[in-house]
Amino acid sequence: MSYYDRHVFFCTNQREDGRQCCSQYGAQAARDYVKQRCKALGITGPGKVRINSAGCLDRCELGPVLVVYPEGVWYTYVDRDDLDEIVQRHLIEGEIVERLRLEPHLPG
């Protein structure tokens, strides 16, 4: 059993060379919002949900992005409504939000 039921990583990468990156879309503010929202809902902590910042997840061209483990589901989002839907449907109810899901891209 994992220490957390679900672990959410927000790409908050800032690229210095001007290429598209998640921080250009307010990724840190989105991560902070979801962290506070999950705390308010009482779903954080051991055996529950953990919200983290990540460096580059190498999908910035699709950004902003976040990934939920252990399922390995990648999402993009536009606003707080999208984030609230991910929290409610995926983190609480265990349902993948297909309309926000990114297809995995595998090398090769």
C-alpha cells in the first residue's frame, strides 16, 4: 500500500529560453488553489491525497499539465472550474475526467 492514496504533481516549470512552459499559465497558483481546496475538503494527509509541485514533466507544449498517481492520469486545465472537477470527480470519486485527460505520449 502506498503512503498516499493519490499523489498529484503539478508541472510548475519555468523555461528560461522562452519556449512554452506551464508557469506561463499560472501553474503555481493552480497548484496552490488545489492544495488549499483539498485541505478544506479534508482529503489530504497519509492515506489520502498529496498535492506537489514538480519541475518539468516534459509536456509543457500541452500545458498546463498535472498528473495523478497511482493511476498515471495526465490532465490539462484552463480554470478553477476544471481544477474543481478534477478534485471532485477524480480525487474524491475516483472517476477519470475524460474531457480534461491528455493521452499518454510514449517515445517511439
